[in-house]
Amino acid sequence: MFLSVFDLYKIGIGPSSSHTMGPMTAGARFLDEILNGDWPRPRDAAVAALGASLHGSLAFTGIGHGTDRAVVLGLAGLTPTTADPDKTDEIIDRIQREKRVTPAGHPTYHFDPAKDLVLDKKIPLPGHANGMQFYAYDSGGRLLLKRIYYSIGGGFVVSDEELQRMKARGPEKPSKKVPYPFASAKEMLAMAARSGLSIAEMKRANEEVFLTREELDTGLDAIWGAMKGCIERGLTKEGIMPGGLKVRRRARQLHDKLQDDWQRNRPNPLLANDWLSIYAMAVNEENAAGGRVVTAPTNGAAGVVPAVLRYWLHFHPEADQGSIREFLLASAAIGGIIKTNASISGAEVGCQGEVGSASAMAAAGLCAVMGGTPEQVENAAEIALEHHLGMTCDPVGGLVQVPCIERNALGAVKAVTAASLAIKGDGVHFVPLDAAIETMRQTGIDMSEKYKETSQGGLAVNVVEC
């Protein structure tokens, strides 16, 4: 399966790719289905009202993740790329007062979020833990159209029919053939050996089947620009993050202290780790506040890759714009393999699929720009992923704050450590990356549902009890 670098790195808004960006996208897809879908339209019937229900993990942690708000915005016609985080509160307040939405190109629909958006914690949908149902009614309350969507991680959304086809036949093949169609790490290494290309070079060749080199580079630069902007915003903001936990932003305070130590020339043997942690926390504090972020590969793990990239630019004098692109391409190659063979969804496999995947991607990217061979890059990804196996997703209060923000910091530190270990070896190692990915998938299947983004176990209950 070909997954573009822009499938894994998507610019959107926080706090969650699967719980915020996905449901917003699903709402927008439903609007398009109303206008353009192939469904039986009764004569003289017109859609006059909308409704939606959230199921599984979306119901249990929907409020904390902003899923309810995302659905409202999606049914108002907004998408993660078009929604302005500074204006969403105003839009939602207006819809709640007026009890209607008027998306562009549509008539006005009745929609009262307090009544027409249901968080159904009793009935999960069978396809995936992140299930949604959308409804369209005529003026008499007759159901005209119903659609089921699943948010499968990283902002990806599929309909019920699309999910069934994926399960029956596997993911749909791209319309064009790519020169290096690796679906596993084993295939990737074999193709690298035959071609003499690096992982990033093979990924670039695949991307350039669909994009010109200029378009690809412009897109990669935009991704890094959004990541960098998110770090910079996070380093300037202070105060309490929304949601009720009263968690205070710390990135700016820690950043100022590090800067002061730097200017005073105070020795700090943990300097690199401190900067890594601050960069990651800055991103995830912005994400928790609903700011503009890049899925990497998800919002909940959005701080790991930017932190490691910023570390590369900070501590390595050879870093340049070309190496940033190489980093993103190599990391996306690894992320695509993980998503194809396991999952990047915390609701499906726990946080090993989010921060674990992000750490593996960042380790691969860093090892690549440090001159690692394909075997060393694969080794770096495996080390990082292996030591996140079994990690649960247990957000306190259903918010992407505790333990998520600090967890990104530690994921970044692990990624740099993994890359450093791999680059000092010869690429030969005991556990293949494919085995670690399969182990993550199996562990996710065996993991109790209360540890998979439902906030029914782990820190989510024990912190409250303490």
C-alpha cells in the first residue's frame, strides 16, 4: 500500500487527530454525501435537519478530546485544514444559540448540538473503536440518509463500506504504480539493496510518481514550517490549558530557564535531553489547547518528530533544508509500514501505536540524516518502537494532557537514543522491525479496552482516586 508523506503528516488542529480531525472530516464528508452521494432520494423530499451519534472511544472521551465540537464544525462545513482555531469558539457558540448550520453550498439545516449530537456509550459500532453515525431528516422528521464513518487514526476517515472493503481485500492500490512498493521493512531493505538507494530516496521516487519534485519539496517545507510554527507558539504561551484539569503550560518557563542557563554558561550534561523535552512539550501544549499542529503521525504524538527535527537543527551544524526533507521522507516510509501492518490509533492499540510509532519514525529520520545505512535506519526505528511496546492510552479526564504531553517528551528522547545506538552499529540486530510491528499489533488486540483511549483504566482512574 502506498501512503504518501502527506497522508501521515497532515496540517490540522488539536487536540486529537482521531477524535478531533477525523470527526470533523467525517462531518464534512457527510455534507458532501447529502449533495453528491448516490442514495435514493424520495420525490419532493429535502434534507432539513441533521443529527449525529458518537460511539466507542469517541463517546467515552469525546468531550475531553473536543469530538463534540469537531462534529459541530464539520457539519458547519469546516475541515481541519480550513478551520481557524481562533474562530472556532465563536462559530460553535453561534450554532448552539441559533440551533442551525449553514454550510457553504447547502441550505440551512436544523441542528441543535445539545439534542442532535448523542454520545452513545452503550452501543459500540462493530468496525472500529472510533465509530460515528450521521443522519439527515426531512422537515417531518423522516430519516432520509444515514452513514457510518470510522476515524481510524492519524486523521484518516473511512466509511463503513470502505472499511469492509479494506478488511476483505486489503487497502486499495494506488491508481499509478510506484517504483518501490514496499509494504514491510524486509521488502524495503531488499529494494534498497537492489537499487543502491537510501530509504528517503526510494520514498522520494514513489512520491514523485504523483507530484513534481518542486511540489513535493514545497509540501515538505510547508510541513516543517507548520511544525516549527507550532513549537514557536508553544514556547511563547503561558497559562492553564482548557478542559478542567487545570494543567499549567510549562514549556515557556522551562525554555526561559534553559536560555538563562545557556547565557550564564552553566554546565548541563542533560542539555540535549532538556531541549528535546521542551520542544515536544511546546507542541503538545499547543495541541491540547486546540492549536494548529501537524499529525506526526497523530495529534496525540505530534510533538515527537518536530522535537527531534528541531534538535537536529539545534545541535548538528551540518543540518540544512535538504536534510529536513530527507528526515521527513525517511520517517514517513517507516510510518507507512507501521500503519499498513498494525495501527497508529490509540483507540485501537493503545499509545504504543501513537507515541511508539512517532518515536520509531523520528528515530529513523534522525538516523537517516546522520548518514545511516538503510539497515541502520531500520534498526533505529525498531529500537524506538520495541521500547514502547505495551504502552497504554489512559488520558486523565479524556484530555490529551496527562500523561500525553510528557510522554511525547520521553518519546523524543528515546528516538534520539535509538538513532544514536543504531548509527554506532552495523545494522545487524536481533529483532527485525517487522517483528516489533507485528508484536505491537498483537499486543493491541490483547490489550483491555479500558486501556485504549476510553479513560476507564490506568492513570485515568488512579489519579482521580488519589
